[in-house]
Amino acid sequence: MTEKDLRENQPLKGIKVLEFGSFIAAPFCTRLMADFGAEVIKIESPTTGDPLRNWGLAKYEGKSLWWPIQARNKKCITLNLKEDEGTEIVKKLVKEVDIVVENFRPGTMERWGIGYDDLKEINPSIIMVRISGFGQTGPYKDKAGFGSVGESIGGLRYVTGYPDRPPTRIGVAIGDSLTAMFGVIGALMALHHRDKSPDKEGQFIDAALYESVFAVMESSLTEYMKVGAVRERTGTFLPSVAPSNNYPTKGGEWIVIGANSDNIFKRLTKVMGMEELAEDERFATHNARGENQEEIDKIISNWTIKQDMNDIVSTLDEAGVPAGGIYSVEDIANDVHYHARDMILKVMDKQMGELYMPGVVPKMSGTPGEVKWTGPELGEHNTEIYKDLLNIGDDQYTELKERGVI
């Protein structure tokens, strides 16, 4: 197969997705689908659009540099969902799509008459991904829930930071991103179930921010319920797992070394020229190193701080010791491995020109994903969707537009 054939054979080609999303979780969920060929139709307010159009730590000539990534490969239309005619248009669109993704507070779409029960009457095969802070049921379902709250209630922020300092956050919106990925997983499982069942019945996926975070909290619950252990903040290391920490280098950079298994620790001591450490009863076994964690980390730090970052990484790579610098985005942008694996893509944006953005994940050998275009302008695909897909005539289209429905 040629590269063109592979691109045209994307795994979600032919799947239509309708997105009611803003900010991060739902839009990231549909972006992942769009990267692999799904036709995503994103609905935005005619007056404001997705607030992410104006968000971001850094901007280019006043324009968001996050929006082109988050909305890549999508078609954007405007629609006022607070108008009855707007919800009627939604019902027409639902007949044409496979998946609906939304991240409103539970009950919002029901108030508009376009909740899951309403939509499945129109299209029994519809799959609906519902992303919210606390889920569609339970005593907290009506609470407002951003990713930050989900990370807190889910247990992640409690264990993030140093033991002598207040809890801190991870530097990205990890709660939203995790929930987006669970939303994709749920949608794909529902698609598989629908397509193999005789009646082609759809279902809804209830993806809660706090639950998505809690799902990756390893064995912390079991440890507490069985033996009363509560994981606390430990800074840069894992208790009883050593050596596995950040270590300083000669130039002021930091390197992560993971040599906590016995065989790898022996390789590390050989590189350090301190093979006797592997025979020392304080460090000879995984359990012993865990009990003497602070001491072994101090020994390693005294060695790494005399080494140049590039030299030490190269040496440890040759020895088979897992290690790597703690990268800034500048380091990432200049890393040959990122470029070799197409993880730094150069694309053209109609407004901002040449942009670089993260590549498509995961890599698929037979049906790879692709970035076809960056985030569209507000209402850019109105004509295509309303006139071509829904067959709305010119006069009605003009009237709806003048009255702010679309």
C-alpha cells in the first residue's frame, strides 16, 4: 500500500461524530477520533464559539495557539441550542451521525430536549459519550466539576508534591485528558458492540472526570482498605523504590535514572565505577535499597553532579540503564527522536501560517492517523453541513442566520 492508500484507509473513516464540547475534555475526545478519520462536526455558539479559541498561555497576534491543535481535522458549525429551532436541527443531525460527545453539566441536554433518551428515539443506534465532573448519577452529579476538581477528588493532587508542602498540580490538564481518552475507549467499545449486534443498538458512555483520575491511582484504594496504608506526597521519588529519582548534573540540568531492579543497579554501579555498591548489604537487593533510599540517592547525586548531561545519558544508554533528561518543550522541539517519529508536525494554518504541533498517537501500521487541517474558523462549515448534509434551502438558511439560530 502507498502512503496515500494508508491515509484513505483510516480506521474511523465513515464514522460521523457530533460534538457539543468546550475547553478540553470533550473536544480532546473528538480530536482523537478525528485524527483517525472520523468526520467530527463541532457545534459552537454563533456569538462566542468555544472559549478555547481565546485561551492559551502564549498567543500569536492575539490568537490562541491551543485552538488549532484541539480542533484539528474537525468541521465547525454554529448553532444556538437555547432556541427551539436549534434543538430541532440537532435532531436532524443526530439521524446522520454515529456518535455524540458532550460535556455539559448533567441534565442540561435533557432540559433542551436532546438528552440521550430523546436522541435514541430518533436514532436507536446512536452512541453518546457524556463527560462530566462527577457522572450522570449520584449525590454529586449536579456539582460543577472542572478537571482540577476531578484531579482533587480523584486522589491525584493529594499525592502530588513534597511531603512538607501543600498539594500541587501537574503542569497540564491531566484530568480532562484522561477522561477524554476513557471517552474514546468507551465509544469504540460501544461501536464494536453495536456493529456486531443484530439490532445495531447504541448506548451511552458515562465518563466522569474524578473517576478517570481515580482509575489510574494504582493500588492505593486496596492498600488502604486492606492494611490502612495511605499514600502521601513523596516529591521526586517513590518510597521503597530505589534508585529511581531526579539527579543533578554538571550543567545544572536534571536527569532521571531508573535503576531499581537488581540487574540494572549492577549496571549503574559499573558505569559509576563503584561496583562494590552492588555487593554492599545496604544496597545489594531491591528491598535493601528501599530501606536505604536516601543514602543511595545521595551517593548517585554526588556522582551525577560531576557529569555532563549528554555524556551521562549516552553512557547510561550504552550500559542499558534507563535514563533521560527532564525535558522542557525547547528540548522536545530539538530532539531527533521526536522528529524521526513524526511527533513534531509542521502544518499550515490559514490565519497564522506555519505551525508546529504534536503528532498523532498511537502509531498504526496499516491505518495511520493524520493531521489534515488545523482548527477551523467559527462557522466555517455551516454551508456544507446545513445546505449539503441537511438540505436546508437558501432562503431558510439566510433566515436562520439572520435570527442568530445558526
